[in-house]
Amino acid sequence: MQQLSHQLSLLMEQVNSQVRTHSQAVVKKRQADEDTAQKAQTAKHALHRLTDQTQHMHKVIHHSATAAFLHSAKLDHAVWKCRIYKQLLSANTDTLLEDHHQCRLGRWHQQGEGYQRYARTEAYRALTAPHRRMHESGAEALKFARLGDRNGQLAALGVMEEASQQLALQLDNLMEHAIFEAPYSTSHHSPLAGAP
């Protein structure tokens, strides 16, 4: 009996030892699961912050690119006007310059990103008339110069300059609109994809 009691006592000790070991393993497992859940939550928050920052940077880059393009459009048209004056001063009035459909702003405005992105805005629509008038009056100034009509030439240049000022104003309005607009949606293909 004593031997059985001793064996039973050893067995109980082994069972208790195994239960303690198992309990410690369960506690460690629970703690590991909680640590993993905490790390997953931290990673999720970090991913959300990264996504927000990425969207913000995309908006900043888009607005900067749009502003740079619209500033370069102003410069393009200043250069275009200089070419008109150079032709008039050199009496080389036969060389044709691009019209309001062919220039870079015209292509952007009629079929490019400008059309796709801003066609429904008032700022976009307000570009059409002064842009066309500037190009047309510049071409008229060359035509009047070929005909020897100095008064017609000066009147056309006056219209061209007034239209140029209106175009610059409308480009500024569009730039202001672009700054405050919503960024591209996530379903829209990024304009930077494939860029160098």
C-alpha cells in the first residue's frame, strides 16, 4: 500500500508538473498572441498613416505639376508673342505660327489632361476665348503687315495684348482652382506612372 501510495504521489507530482508546464505554455501563447495582435494593430496604424501621407504627396505633386505646366503655358505664349513682334520687325510676315489648337496649351486644353480633368469647371472654360483671340489677332497683325495696313496691324496687336493679359488671368484662376480641388481618386491611373 505504501509503495502504491508513493507511486500515486509521484504520478500526481508528474501530473501537477505537466499541468504547470502546460499552464505556463498557455500563458506564454496567450501573451505571444496579444503581442502579435498589438504589433498587427501598430502596423495597421502605420500603414494608414503611410497611405494618408502618400495621398497627400500625390496631391502636392499633382498640384505642383499643374502649376508648373500653367506657368510654362504663360511663358510659351510670351515667346509666341515675341516671335510675332520679331516677324513684324524683320518684315518676315509669311512664316505661319501655330494657332490656338496647335500650341501646347491648346492641345492640353482640347484633348489632354486639361480637358479630362477640368472641362467641367468655369476656370477651364474661361480660357477658350482669350486664348483663341490672342492667336487669331496675332495672325491678323501679320496679315495686315503683309497688306501694308499699319493701322490694322496696330489694332490687331492691341487686341492680342489685351487677350494675352486675359489669358494670363484665366490661367491664374485655373491654377487657383487646381490647388483647391480634390486629388485623383484611387481608381484614376497616376499621371506619374512610367515617368522617368
